[in-house]
Amino acid sequence: MEQFAQFSVDGQRLYGMVHTPDAEAPAQGWPSVVMVHGFTGNRVDHHRLLVLFSRLLAARGIASLRFDCRGSGESQGDFSEMTVSREVQDTQAAAEYLRNQPGIDPERVMLLGYSMGGMVASLAAGAIRAHRLLLWAPALPELWLPLLGGGVLPPTIIDRDGWPLGRAFLQELTRLRPLDAAAAWGGVAHVIHGDADTTCPPEWGVRYAGALACDAAAIPGGTHNFTSLDTTEMLYAESVRFLGGG
């Protein structure tokens, strides 16, 4: 079953989709996954990556919520106000929403973060009490530091391919410590990274895995968006193996 979701953060509405298996929920409820999209992404994402994965999970007995962070996709808010900290708040609210849905096991709510969503998920995992944490091609603040132009903040916004990227996003970059948050969390985690990723180097995935004390899986030929049928299939298979592990 697929059902539209909506919840609020600081008076702004966020929209998403809840996927549940087409079967009666077990007594303890279904395990579930909150999916966090990447920078300028949305709940569909590149070549429908999150949509198709949610449907695959539902067929395997795992529910999910994919949602648009504030200022992205169909959710309210302006992208110029977007910061990583705000997306952490959005993710916490999404997890609370999913945890309270009928048929969901509140003790087995997991997190999946893709690209910048991986950084967001790492920062949010502790507060959410995530049952498991899965990172796809996770980003680090270093990805955006070149936008500071020698350490000088823009007076208002910069035009990033038509996206109004705000000063506040850049201002907090140097204060973010996603690897420290990952190390402090201490739960069950897994990292998957394409070995041909030129946006977020595979070495970043190794650094996250080191902080999380977990395994990292390399997808041969995988780009940042896993832009081939073969690499997407490998990504999904490895992800289902981990998320279905109990």
C-alpha cells in the first residue's frame, strides 16, 4: 500500500509517501526505513531511485517513508533557508511520524541517507534512536567548502544551478561533525559507495565506515547516482540484505 504523508516542522508542511507491505501487519509491526534524499534532491530522486527501492522493500516486508525536506520537492519552505541542521530536524519529525503509523514497529525504525542525506542521517541517528543506519554515497562538509571562495561568506545567497543556496547553509559547514556523530552513535550500520563516484569520493565512505565501526561495500562501476541498471541492482541487493537483517 502507498499512502501520502504530511507532517509539520515549525509550522511548515512536509510531504511524502508511506509504503507498507500488502499483507496484514505482524503482531509487533513491520520494520521500517526513513529515507533522506540528497542535496537538491527529493523523495523520488535520480532515476526514481528511492521510489523503486521503497516498492522493493514493501515486497520484502519492510515499510518505508520517503519525504521531501523543507524547501525541496513539494514540501513547504524555501531552499534559500535550507541548512543541514534544518534537515536533521525534518528527519527527526519524519521518524516520529512513521513511528506512530498503524502497523509500524516503533522499535525498528531505520534510517537510509543518500549523499547529503547520509550526512544528515548520521547527525540524526542518535536522537531518532535508529534501529539501523544505512548510508549511500555519503557526503562530507568538504564537498561544499569550495563555495566559500577563500573563506568569505556571500552576503545573501548564491545561484547554484538555479537553486538559491543561502548564507546560513555555508556558515554552518565548518561546525558540522558528522563523523564524530557517527562514532558517538554506536549502532548497527552499513555504508555503500560506488567506486566510480566523482562527487563524493569513495574514501569518504571508508571514513564513515571507520567512524561507525561497520563494513563498507563498494559497487563496481557505481557513480554517485548509481546510473546504470547493473549498479542500481547491486545497490538494492546489498541494501535489502542489510536492512532485512533483523
